[in-house]
Amino acid sequence: MTIVTRFAPSPTGYLHIGGARTALFNWLYARHTGGTFRLRIEDTDRERSTPAAIDAIIEGMGWLGLNWDGEVVHQFARAARHAEVAKQLIAQGHAYHCYASPEELEEMRSAQRAAGLPIRYDGRWRDRPVSDAKPNVPPVVRIKAPQTGETVIPDKVQGEVRFSNNVLDDFILLRSDGTPTYMLSVVVDDFDMGVTHVIRGDDHLTNAARQRQIIDAMGWPVPVYAHLPLLHGEDGQKLSKRHGALGIHEYKDLGYLPEAMRNYLLRLGWSHGDDEMISTEQAIEWFNLDNIGRSPARVDFKKLDNLNGHYMRNASDTVLAEGTLALLKSKGVAVSPDLPAKLVVAMPGLKERAKTLVELVEGAHYLVTARPLVLDDKAAKLLTPEARAILTGLVQALGATADWTASALDAATRGYAEQNALKLGAVAQPLRAALTGRSTSPGIFDVLAVLGRAESLARIADQARG
RNA sequence: GCCCCCAUCGUCUAGCGGUCUAGGACGUCGCCCUCUCACGGCGAAAACAGGGGUUCGAGUCCCCUUGGGGGCACCA
């Protein structure tokens, strides 16, 4: 049997981090098993679904590298098929028309609430003959769910979850306007698409019991379920606006790498012994449904930062330089013709000090600014009169260096410090301030080498003069 | 209110009855490396929610309590 998984978001907003993890798990499982991963847009809620949200989801999936197989299925386009199944259910006696008005149902619920009873449709139209139908009230179609016994959902994550059938009610299949509800649509689409494994958020666990009623009534095969515990915010509460970045697109803008994001999301609820750094290739090889944790996980941006730092250090200098350039341009920074090449050369020293692409841009500041440099406070404090004197001497010492390479400059600087009975730091820090305008930077000899003889000497002379 | 799920360091987790004086990672703190900041290396503090059982033996199994989360729509 070939395995078919799917990611089925409703396009009512951006692709959030929880949804991204669900998508990742589905994708990994399909890739691991050599199966198929489908994307289905659940847009049956016409009020809240927007084309912009569909674009955001697709863009997010693309950035994360989660490619799906086949065409994207738009659920609403299949409404006729869903309605057809509902009619079939009625014909088979598994569903019926209900003429109760929304107001009437709300009354019923508040009465149940007041009496401390479970809130559920009481089946008032379950066995009433069609002759009782109210003339001008368009009916909804409800499933005729079993009232006794229990429904068992075998779940790869949660185990066997049992629901007493008397807590399940006759939920709505078709609205009074004839459109299908989510509960019906998912089941029909999953069946028609041949979905074998339903991997989704925990919030659908109780829905599984309801959906099972439709599946059984139609005599369809029951998919393998895996309900993932939901993600929580850093404070343990449910994810919401105040937890900062929720949309996957925000992480792109914050300068995270998709491979780091995949690794991070993977470890949120899934484990492979003590392994932490797991490449996507390795993840595809190892991923399974058995090692999914059963408790909700909190997001931890510090860990994401650390992971991203690892991936950045291992990324190629040219790729990182391109990313930095793109960010620079998007910020409207003027890019000189020789910058791309300089960025690549400077990248080893830069990437070791950055955890995100955004930090990389910040670190590349010394390559982007033009003379005379504007120093930040800490750098300015380094340039005391003594320091300026040292810089003056340095212009001579460095200027006399035959070949402008990091190692030759290293030797020249150390020689200069020695001759003047100075610690290397006493020379290097003023030099750093003059060259970069900052108090921290990559190794100073590398900075000199990347900047080149003319530019370096000019920057040093600028600050020596004061 | 009713139903369902969950519970190991601050966080993510390993652990699938004895090998647990509970392991790894992030974060935190200290030391080393060192031209700064990082990276890297070494080390430290830090957890089985509580109470009952079962068992020769429980972090691992069962029950209760407590605490979180989810669901109970003509939303998905």
C-alpha cells in the first residue's frame, strides 16, 4: 500500500508555526515512506477564506521547502460531491433533515448548560416524519450517529482513544443552504484523495470520533490517525499574538534559514534518541510516527537561534553572501560593484558571529559604510589621544607592508606593538574602531585584508587625525 | 458543566520494570583559547508534580488529586 498524507489548512490567515510543523511531519512521513504528500485548501468557510491567505500558505510551504505532489485541492470546488455523499447517507438511513432553527438550538443549549448536561443536539428531528417539515424552513442534514456503545479511535500518538457514543451527537453534514460542513468535507476528500494517514493537530482528536461516524456509515476504510500535541507559547499558554512571531513568513524576514527551521520544528515533539542536529536528509531517513511525543511543547526562540547559527556556519559563503546582499538591497542600501566579492571573502569571519541573516547584515556594516566612518559610542571611547598616536604610527608600519595579506599584516602589527612595548590588544582595539567603527568585529587582520590597502590606510588615517 | 488528551532540569527531550548515584541539547554560570565579539573546548548548578496502590523491585504499570491543553457551532 502506498502511503498518502496531506496537509489541509483553512485559508483564514497566514501559515502559522504550528501548522508548519504539522505540514512538516506529513511531508516527512510521505518522503520517508516513498508515499505521496498532498496539499488541500479547506475553504468551505466562504466568509473567512481569502485568496491572500492561500497565497501566504503556499509561499510559506515553498520557503520551508515542503513540496507537495499533484495539484492543490480546493475543497469548496468539491461541494457538489460532498452534497452527493450526504444524499446517499440520507437514502441509506444514516442521515436526516432537521428543521430546528438556530434560535431554537441556542435555547436548547442554554437549557443544557443550566442543567449541567453535556451540550449536544438532542435529536429532536431524528425520527420525525417528513410530513412534519416546516414549509418555509430550509432544513440542514444531520448524521444519524449511534447512541449506544463506543467509538474507538486508534491513534499512533495517543493510543486507543475511546468515546462513549452517548456524548456524540447528530452533527450537521449539510447546512441549510446546501453547502457541506468541514466534518463531511474532510472525510469525503480524504477518501477520494486516497489519504491513508491523517497527521494533524490534537484539536481534531474529538472530531475524529465524529468523522468516524461518516466513514463507517459509508463503509470506507479508516485512515491511520496521528494527532499531534499542540504547540504552546514560551509561557506555556496557547499560542497567540503576544507570543511574537507566529507566521512562518516572519521567520524568513527575521533571517532564519529554512533548514534550521525544519530541524527546529522537527525536534518539537519528535525525537531520535539524543540527536539534535538533524539534516533534512537524515530526518527523511529517520522520521516515523512512533517517536512523536505525547505532551504539548513550548516554542523556544533561543534554541531556534542556536540551531540557525549552526546551519549558518555550515552554509556556503556564496549562498550566505547572496542572502545578505538580497537583504541589503531590500533595505535600500546602495551596493557597490565590488561588495559581492568582498562579502564572500569576509563571510567566514562574519558567519561565525551571526545567528541570523539579519545579524549577518549588521556584521557586514564595515563593508558597506563609506569614509569617513561614523563611530558608535564604544568605538569612539576607544580612540583616546594615545590610541590616535598609535594609529598614526600604524599608518607607517602597515603602509610599509609588502604584501597585504592577513598573515603579513598580523606580523607587521605584532612587530609594531612589540617595538613600542604595547600589548597587541592596545593596538588592535583602536585599529578595530578605526576600520569598522565598532568595538567588535571579525579578526582584525582579516578585516584589513578584505578592506584592502588603500581603504584600510585611509580609514586609519581618518581616525589618527581625529 | 460534560467529554478527551497531557505531566522528567527554566525550555526541548532520552528513558519503553532492575544497567537511573536519571542521559543529551538550548539557556544560565565558571574556566580555557584569544586582538574584540563570537566559534570551539572543559566544567558547574538544574528535573522524575503530589498521594495511594501493583511488584522482590517504579521515572517507567494502575487509580486519585492537582496543574496544563483541546473539544462540545448551520468555524475549520
